[in-house]
Amino acid sequence: SSMSSITEVSLRSAPFDCFSSLIGPGGARELTELAKRASGQLHGRTWWHINSTSRGGGVAEMLQSQLAYARGLGIHTRWLVLGGHADFFKITKRMHHAFHGALGDGSDLGEKEQAIYDATLKENILQLLPLIKPGDIVLLHDPQSAGLAPALVKHGATVLWRSHIGADVVNEHTDLAWHFVGHYLRHVFATVFSRKEYIPEFLKSQRSFVITPSIDAFSPKNQNMDEKTVKSILVHTGLIRGEAWAEVLPRFTREDGTPALVTSKADIVREGTAPGWETPLIVQVSRWDPLKDPVGVIRGFVNLILRVVSVDAHLALVGPDVTSVTDDPEGRAVLDSVIGAWKVLPAPIRQRIHLVSLPMEDREENAAIVNAIQRHAAIIVQKSLKEGFGLTVTEAMWKGRPVVASAVGGIQDQIVHGQHGLLLTDPHDELAFSEALEKLSHDQCLATRLGVQATERVRDLFLTSYHLEQYARVLDAIDS
Ligand code: UDP
């Protein structure tokens, strides 16, 4: 088979000025100072990021905007995506589940898998070493790239490893995951986790940082969008019906500031017609992954409409086109199982459920469509069984939507129950889930209050500016 090749993602340099409108001129000035100091300390060295995909999922989403701002702040940073074949990504997806404390497909993570993993990363290393200079700083993201650490340390780079996932409680699966990657991390400068609960016992004697994930308020995913644009994007992509809005251009602003149009359509599994603008839409946006529990969302929704006849809501499960997320091989099978669960429902219920795969060729267009869907949603749900952090929750909160989400992983750091959304103590409890939906459907006042408070929560804690500040402190530690 051919080599697994490293690819570089080209990055813009984004101006940071606009942040004063979010965090105040004082906050923006402080961060600029911090970044100046960090870039001075780099002394011409490069700050590399290496992960396993340039699109789909939270990590790619964050790197795209954060690194552009870091560049705008004068920090020389570059982003590489490692290459691998299907057998490699099957193993790393299995590891991903294990890190969440879940079984996944239950396949082995033994010596044979370790050999495939090592061989793939060895091919990547051969291409990396000529690019990375001794002294450069390399931040490796997630288990896919952990095995690159020893060779890079030996090469003279300052290596950090960041895990964006973790488990609330350790079990045999997390033990297996750490057994697989732990030994690669022996000589890294530091590790980074999204929550302190995710730091494993054996790493507690080494340096580690906790950095909370964040969203970019100006990206196509989160930028302001007026109601007409939201409508026209949703009509254009096929999510809702409404002739009147087809004439308004489905416009969004690209990351480089230029205007663009949504031209692609979504691939929607549904029966009957699209809902109208007035129909309340309950939405979950997620990769097609069993840990996002899409079938559980359907069951909870069915529960709701069987119990509460006055609710006229529809449900949309929204995810990426399954062929597009190269480091997630499970997409097709999960979507098929969702379609299977939907097919056997009675027709009147089936007609209220829409299974939406979004076009992915143009990452920014995809983001604009997600933006419109999130803004239109009456309620956003994230019924994850496990969740590293859950950027979809942050995105919904920023848009002032009432959220119903499982009290798992990083979602617990984002939402205080009853203040910024509603939490489900037991993510498997589909009755409690449908009760939370019922409550929000009937109490507009509560829904509005949660939405307003959610926006403020994100402004305080989960914006890119805060994230960059935490990164600047990590860079600061490297030279001191
Ligand atoms: N996402 C997207 N298009 C989709 C589905 C998801 O852009 O069709 C994005 C979503 O908006 C969010 C990210 O993928 O920014 C998912 O991040 P999250 O932390 O919620 O979960 P992960 O996929 O990393 O497990």
C-alpha cells in the first residue's frame, strides 16, 4: 500500500482587533501583550500543531480559527495533518472509544494493533523530521498522534500532547487506552487536558495543563446571521419549506471576510414534506457516532410526542456527509442504524423526523449551514453518552438556544442545570429527556432565560480569546 502522507493545512492570519467588541478593549489589550511576550520567547521557532483531520469534529474546528488568530498576534504557527490508512483509523477510533471509557466495536488493542499504529506513525515521522527544527514546539492532538512523541523529543523538539477526550470515571477501557499510548508520553514537556478530571494518575507527577475548549464568535459557524438569511439558507438546503424565502440570498461571510453563498443542498432522509418555518424544530448536530446516541434521541422524541399531544415539534438529526470525515470510519454504519430505527416508526411520527447529512466539500459553507440550523432550532439537544467537551453545546449556547444535554464530560463545565440549560443526570434516561423537552416546549419564559444566560456563560468562559490566553501561558512556561 502507498505511504501515509502528512499534509499541511494552510492558515490565514486573522486580525485580533474585533475581539475588543467581545471582551472589551482592556481584555484584548492584555491578550495582545501576552501574545507579544510569547512570540518573543519563541525566538523564531515554530509552534506546530499535529492532528488527524482538517475537517469534521471539534479539534479541526478549533485549530482553524485559533491558529489564524495566533498568527494575527504574531505567533509563528503551522498545522499538519497526519496520514494513515483505514486499518490505522479503525484502531484509533477504537482507542477514541476506550478513552471515553467505552467499548466501541470491541476489537483488540494488542500487539498487532500497536505494530500497525507504530508503522503508520513511522511513515509520518520520516516526512515530519525534515520540516520540524530542533527547538521547535510541537503540540500533538489526541491519541492518533501520541506515538509521534518519542521521535520528536529525540529530534530536539519541545513536545506537548493534548487530549481532547477523557472519561468521567476510569474503567477497564480507559486502562486499555492508557496502556496503548501512555508509554509514548514519558518524555514530553507537558500534557494538556480539557478537564482536570481527565488527567490520569500516572501523569500526575508530570507537568500538565488544563485548557478549556472554545468557539470563535466570528467564524461562519458562529457569526451573527439575520433571520432572513437563516430562513433562506434553510430553504435553500432543503431543511424547511418556504417559497417566499428562496429569493433572499443564502449569504454568509467567509473566514477571510469575503461574502459567499450557500449553494449546496443537504442530503435528507425524510418522508413527506419539510417542516415550515413556524414548526418548532428540536435539533441535535453531531458526527454519526454511537456515543452521541442518535437513536436514543429518536426514542426520547417519540416518547415526547406520544405523551404530550399538544407538542407539534419536529426533530432533525444533523451530521456531516458520512464519506467526508476521514478519521471516523463509523459514520456510514451509524447513519444506517439511525435510518433503520427511523424506518420502523409509525408513519405520523416518522414524518416528523428528518435525518440530515450536510455537504462537506466547502468547510465554511458547511459551517454556515450549521449556524443557520442552530439559530433556527427551538431546542438544541446533545444527548451524548460520553463527551470530551461538546462544542456543539457551546455553539448552541452562544446562539442563545435552550439546551437539553447529558451531564457527562465537559458538558458539566458548560451548563449549570437550570441556569444555562437543562442537564440529564442519567444520559440513558429517555423519559427524563422527553420531560425536559416538554418543559421547554411549554415554558417559553424558561427557554428564553436559559438562552440569555447561556450566551453570557460562553462570553465569560468559552471564547477563543480565553483559549489563546491559556495557550500563551503554556508557551510562557516553556522557557521559564
Ligand atoms: N459539525 C459540523 N458539521 C456537522 C456536524 C458537526 O461542522 O455536520 C461540528 C460541530 O458544529 C462542532 C464539531 O463539529 O463544531 C463537533 O464538536 P464536538 O466537540 O461537539 O464533538 P466531536 O465531534 O469533537 O466529538
